[in-house]
Amino acid sequence: MKEGCYAFISSWSEELENALINRTDDEAPIQKLCYEVTEACKNIDPKDGKKSDNFITVDGEPQPIVNLF
């Protein structure tokens, strides 16, 4: 996964930077990058994806994810 993220960022760095700088809200960069620029999310329904866990594993022990905002 890490290598895939690095490949995406290196291939689309300028577009990523522009989408983040010019964002009007938190969803704008997702719309711009995933659907308009790269079409990476074309024909993908986010509701079909795996739900994220409410914990991460640190040193082999589950730790709750706390929303600080």
C-alpha cells in the first residue's frame, strides 16, 4: 500500500498540490483528484468498501482511535 501511495503522489504531485491549495471544503480534493483528474474512483461506490476499524495495532496491541477534533 505504501508503495502505491508513493507512486500516486509522485505521478500526480502537481495536481495533488493544486487540489489541496484550491480546495473549498474537505470533499473538493477528493472530487477533483479521484473523479476528475485521475478517474481512479470511476465506477466505484464508497459504500461498497470495507468499513475502517476503530483501532490500530501498536506493538501488537490494539489501541483505540481517538478523534481529537
